[in-house]
Amino acid sequence: MQDFASAAMVRLLVRAMRAHGLTPPPVPQGLEALQGSHVPLAYKRSVVESVLHQGGLGTLLMLAQRVDLLAGDPVHRALLGANNVPELLARWHRLERYVHSRHQVSIESFSPGTLVLRHHARHSAPEEPLPTESLAVLGVLMGASHALGVRGLEVEIGVPGASTPPAILYADPDIGSRQADLHARLAPLAAQRQTGHWTLRWETHHTGNPPTAPDMGPQSTTHLCDTLAWPHVAHQLARHVLKDPAAQHTVDALAEHAGLARRSLQRTLTQHSLSCRHIVTEARARVAAQWLLDTSHGLAEIGFACGFADQPHFTREFARHVGMTPARYRHAFANGA
């Protein structure tokens, strides 16, 4: 799969291998930073095979939890803007849709503090995900939950009631150092293709301070709309969007943030020829422009992190607000051009 999500996964595994004293395969010439969206499939496979050879399935799951090693990447900021496990999963679902993933994580059942999930192929996909693919996705979700400050996260891997006993583990990037038998417990599940069945449980009564969301980009972004001739409430909403452009900024949510009724907010903005949609898209386009100028991240990854629905939506809305497509904008203005 040639997309920024799978490229980011390779980037994560390579960095985690180095951080844990393992040796990743040599990076192909021209891809030294692994920042692009098109990492060769052969190299992706070689990275996974190298992890399995040097540590096994348990090590793969452990390394995939090291989402902290993606800090500074747009996809990291987009996922860790979540406030809880269900919202994290919602952002993951948006990522799947954005990259047109062949596989998806579906909710089998949900209750407070418990999610039963299944990682499987979409109807149009010819093959189910490999056990290694499922474990890598699960590892990222576990690592992100850990980074969000979720307490007591317990994960059961396997089909309830099946003959193969499930593997029960906890969100902790150091899991491999204390559970040397994890590979032995995961191997039978992988052989039975049961590593894509997960039950997540966590504490819901924890009231500690929420984690601080990682910075959106190389510089502060909350000021990006300040020079616009907008009323105070519009600037208030823009700063709110700029803090987390990947969030789902509905009219109702924005009205609640502004402390106004929905109709009152819409009426106030209309008086200034504005709308919630315009404010949100303008803020997202300006964050995207900063990413395009200051980083080498791929266009698709930037579009996802800035809250656009897909690549065509990003291109269309960015051009409407900025006057040129993201690719032309980067070519014209990045690197001091």
C-alpha cells in the first residue's frame, strides 16, 4: 500500500528498532529520511521481517507502540489530538478513509471503558490483513492511548471462546522487556489469523490532568488568522480550530466553544459575510500552508493532519482559499523560493 500511513508505520518501526538496539535494514538510496509517501513495498516487508527475525511478534507489537518517535510528524499530531480512546479510534477511522485503506478497524461492541474491535479487509479488498499488519495497527493504537494518559488499558488479543487462548497485555512501550513469552503467546493466534480480534478495557473514572497535545508544526499556529478583518468571535473560533485542525469542528461544537446558541453564532457571522465552514477551512488552509513551507512532509499527510476529508478535498479547498494548489504553493514559496 503506497500511502503516507504505511510509510509512517515504516518510519516508526525503523526509528524504534534503532532506539531499542536492533538493526533495521539499510534504507534505500534517496529515502534516507523516510519522509515521503511512497516507500517501496519490498523495503516495508524487509523491515517487518527484520523485526521478526531479531525479536518476534512481541517485539513488533512493542516497537509499534513507540508513537513518541513520530513526534513532529503531522499524523502524530492528528492522532494525539484526541481526548480519549473512542475519539482516538474515530481519528484512526478518518485516517483509513483518507488513504483508502484496504483494511479497517470495525467496532463490534462498545460500552463505557470497553471496546471490542476487529481489524479486517474491506468488502472490496481481496485479502485479509496479515497478522503482522494487525499487530502493528494495534501497537500504534495502544501506544497512542498510553501517550494520551489513558489509565489501566488492558488488551485481549484473540477470539473470545476460541480454542486458542487469548493473549492479555497492557499498553506499555516496554512490554517486551518484562514479557519475554509474548511471542510464544502471539504465535498460535497469528497461525489461526486471530491477531485482528481485540478487546480493549480501560479506566473511565480517572480524572487526572489531560495530556498536552503535541505542537501542530514547527512554529506556533494559533496566530495564523489574527491579521484577518474578522469580528472577535470569528478570531476566537479560528484560534480554537488552529489548536487542533484535525478535530471534527461542527457548527454545534463551535457554538458551544463560543458560548452562543447555534442560531446566534450563525447570525453574528452572517452579518460579517462569514460562516463556520469558511472560518474552519481558512484556518486549516493556513496551517497547511505553514506545513508546506516549513517541512518536507507529503501533501497527503499534511492534508490529513489539517482536517481535510481526502486529498481531492484538500487540493480543492486549499486552492479556493489560497489561490493555487498545495503542490504549486510549495513549489513557488518553499525553501526561500
